[in-house]
Amino acid sequence: MDRLQSMRVFQQVVEEGGFSAAARKLDLAPTAVTRLVSDLEAHLGVRLLQRTTRHLSLTRAGEVYLARLQSILSELGDAEIQVRDESHRIGGELRVLAPSVAASHMLAAAAAGFLALHPGVAIDIDVVESSDPPVHEYDLALVGDDCHMDPDFICHALVHSEYVLCAAPAYLDRFGEPGEPQALAQHRLLRLRRGARRPGPLELYRPEAPHERVRLVAAAAIVSNDLDSLLRATLAGAGISCQPVHLIAPLALAGRLRRVLDGWIAGHLTLMAVLASRKFIPLRTRAFVDYLVAHSGRFVDCLGTQWDGPRLPDVRPAAH
């Protein structure tokens, strides 16, 4: 028995004063209306209506039940209206999950631009470093392609980047610049830890020969599960780290970082916007995903106008 439908039919029978009138109002067969009310009475174990050929009236139990039922169905109707409204207006709270580097360097700026267009939205950002982020608990999550992906997730690619080696000019001026991958063993390396395991050997390769890899076992001066912390340490001159090329390009163009071992990369990163389901997505979420995709495209296009391809420009000071 569909209890909710039976409740609504019972209420309609009382309001219309008969089964036939309620059936016409609800566009149901009279026999279906009669059956639904009878099923409800059988479920409750009481008679709700007194029926005669000419008259229909509520029993005492029917009066008590209808009084409570009307408020319940009214609140339920209000809730349905509110939920439908949530999916048709750009307003309300938007909960977003992201790793710190994505939150700091992309999400924050995108959120500011989106709020300028849609001031009725409130954005709640949670920063979590995890290979298995709790995507289902949020309206939207920004994750890397190394995270666990449920087959039901809806994914929108934002940025595809290469991991490159980089260091601050002050560090390279003090310790010199490695001329080949093996020379990294003599430098201070800042390594990213994924999960609880410490970083393994550093693998480097050239994009034109991805199967010819150099594996380097070297101690790390700093290990962190937070890529943004490693970036800050690199900028402070702590050592050499692997960073997404699109992330460090503005810093290289400003002279704050230099690429090390040009032509070698340490892998790829794809940043994605992920929704747990395609069902019942509020308009604010759909609008923000669209804005984020456009924002990331403008971010990449803007950087692309400043150098040719993913290779970082040489921004070392000119020799005197």
C-alpha cells in the first residue's frame, strides 16, 4: 500500500464529500479511491468513514486522524515546494570540498567571481587532503585523478597539467642547479606524501620518451601531504619540489621560481570537479560547475598566451 497516497485520497474524499467527486478531482477510477481508503482503514485497524448510499461522515477516529493528517500533508507540501524552489533558483548554501592547493589557487578566485554574479549564494569550502574524499557529503568536490572514483560520479575536467621540478632562485644561487636527474641526490628535495606512506623513488621522464624513466632514490628534506605547503617551502628557498606547471607558471613569470631540469617531468595531474550524482542537482550547483569550468579554461588560456605550450619559460635574470 502506498500509505502517503492513501492519506491524500482520504483527505480528498472528505473535502469533496464523496468517493466519486474525489475520484474526479484526483483523476482516478472510483474503485481505486475506494480501495485506497479501505486499505488505509485496514492498516490503521479502525473505520474512518461512515458510508451510506446517500451520506458520508467521519467517525470519531476519522476526525482525530484527519486533524493530524491535514497538518502533516500541509507541511509535506511546503517541504516539496521548498525543495523544488531550491532546484530552480541560484541561491542558498553551496558546500564544496577541495584539496588545499586547489582551494587556494583556483577555487577561492572562482568563488569570488561567482558570488559577484550570484550574491544570494553562500559558499562553504572544506579543505581535505585524501585519496578517498567523502564526495557524497558535498554538493561539489574538486579532486585529482589519483583519487578513488565511484562509477556514478559525474566528472568535469578543469585542468590537465604536468608535474615539473622547480626551485627558488635564491636556493639555486646557493646550491647550484642540477644538470641531470642523478644530480638531484645532492640537493634538498621536498616531496609529496600520498596517504600514510612515505614517498617512494622519484621517477622522471621526458614526454617524448615516457617509457625511458629515471628512478632516483634520495632522502627528502621536507615531506608533506599538502602540495601547497611544499610550494610555500619552495618559494622560501627550502629546496627543489615537483609542482603542476600551470600552478607555478605565474610565479616563474614573476621571477620567484625557476624550472629545474627543463624537459623532464614527474607525471601528470588532472584536476576535476566531481558531483556524486546527476539527480536533483540544485541550480546553484550546476551554475557554479559551469562557472568553474569556464574559469579554469580562462586560467589556462591566460597562461598559455605567455609561453608556448606547457614548457616553463626561462625567467632567469639576464647576464651582465
